[in-house]
Amino acid sequence: MERTFGLIGRYFILMGKVFSRPEKASIYRRRIVYEMESLGLNSIGLTAIISVFIGAVITLQMSINLQSPFIPKYIIGYATRETMILEFSSTVVALILAGKVGSNIASEIGTMRITEQIDALEIMGVNSASYLILPKIVATVLFFPFLTILSILIGVAGGWLISALTGIMIPDDYVQGLLYDFKPYSIVYTLIKIAVFGYIITSVSAFYGYYAKGNSLEVGAASTRAVVVSSVVIMIFNLILTQILLI
């Protein structure tokens, strides 16, 4: 318990350094653009591949299990849309990105720590925590919502594609379900969640990388811990945000 509170204290101290006033805004803007490309654009392919298959699987499973003549077929499209918006394209995509982006951040900053590059920045008078971590946080908080919107669109397109290719239902019924009882607030809800999750993934991973010690094996262990801890924190905050935003 004491060790846990110690980690939490060190985390908030680090975040205090991260969100201190930047030395030169123009440098941070360039780094934010770079991090958007590194952490965001490079994740589009993985997000797209997973989303199209998940959308297709949800549609296929719903079609197999909803065979009752009393249940209209358009409900399948409605269920696919709601599943993609409310949970998959925010929570599940965040967990996937925690493995890809989180390990990338932890290993990058951890390598800089053990090779004393961070110490060199501090000697030059640079706030290393803010310089290295803040652009990553801003980039993920801004870009992850775009990935979520992309995931939703590709997921529902995957559902339509599987219905058209297999004939399990009429594509027009699927489209009718996509339009049925649509609530714009659902989009706002999922964008808020993915922005919070983006902050959690980046800050927790950066924390473990920033305080990495030893050799490359320790960096690997720190990267693994970062992914595990950020995934657990995401699930906890998912329950909290669901209670706050949907009730």
C-alpha cells in the first residue's frame, strides 16, 4: 500500500512538471505535430483492420442469434452501431492503443533515461518532463478522437459489407437500423471517453519510462508495466465515466 501511494505521489509530481509553462511555444507546436504523426497516424492501419472485422463479427453474431420473427432485422444494424459507438470504438480501441502507443512511449522515454539523454536536457536547463511528455499528451488527446470516429465508420461499414456479401440480412434493413433512434450525445460521450483514455495511456506510460532505471531489460519491464497499469486504469475510468456521462 505504501509503495502504491508512493507511485501515485511521484506521478502527480511529474504531472506538475509536465504542465508547467513551456519554455518556447514554437518548439512545442512542432513536437506536437511530430507526435501526432508518430503516435496517431501510424495507428490508423491497426485501428482500421480491427474495426472492420469487429463490425462484421458483431453483425454476423447478432444475425445468428436474433432469428425470432418478432424481432425486426433492422435491430441488428442498430445494435452494431450502438456497440461500436458506446464501447468498442472508445474502450476497446483504447486498450489496443495502450499496447501499441503505450509501450512505444515507455520504451522511448525509458531509453532516453538510461542513456542519460534526459540528464543532458536537465543540465542544459530544459524542463525534460514537459519537453518530452507534454507534446505526446496533447497529440494523443487531440488525435485519438479522430481514430475513434474512423473506427466507428469503418466498423459499421464492415457490418454492412458482411451483410451484403453473405446475405444474412438485407443491406437496406441494416442501413435502416443504423439510422434508427440515433442520439448525437452518444458521439460526444465516446469522444470524451477516448480523450480521457488518451491522457491516461500517455501519462502513465511516460511516467514508467521517465523513472526507468538500469539497462535495456529494465526498460522492457517498465514498458510492460506501463501497458498493464494503463489498461487497468482505463477499465476503472470506463466504469466511472459510464456512470457519470450516461446516467
